[in-house]
Amino acid sequence: MAPLFATAHRVGAIDLSGHGERGRRPSYSLDLWADELMAVAADAGIAGPPIIIGHSMGGFVTLRAATRFGDEIAGAI
């Protein structure tokens, strides 16, 4: 889906710690992953508040990020 959005929007994709090519941590939490998500959005050079899109477990991370950082995002899907 990201390539479809990338034609008109700045897109950042994340492998949460413990997933994909990322390293392992001693423990994980939705708060930790929400923090990682916001850090990637900030580092990606997205102008203005990001819209966060998550699916599967990423949907839970998106909900946590929306709960914790609602004033700092433009939307959550």
C-alpha cells in the first residue's frame, strides 16, 4: 500500500523492534512501539502531524499511539 500513498504523500515505513530486520530487546510493550513509531515519523521528515496507518498487530500500536499522542498526529487508520 505504501507505494500507492507515496505518489502524493511522504511515507515512512517501520519494522518495530523485534520484527523484520530490527534487533531484539529484553521486553516489548505497546508504549515502546508507539514511541518508536513517533520517532520514525519525526525522522522521516514528514511535514506536519503524521497520519498513522497500521494493520494486524500494527493496528494495536496505532491505537496506542493515537491514545498517547493524539494531539501530535493528524489521524489514525
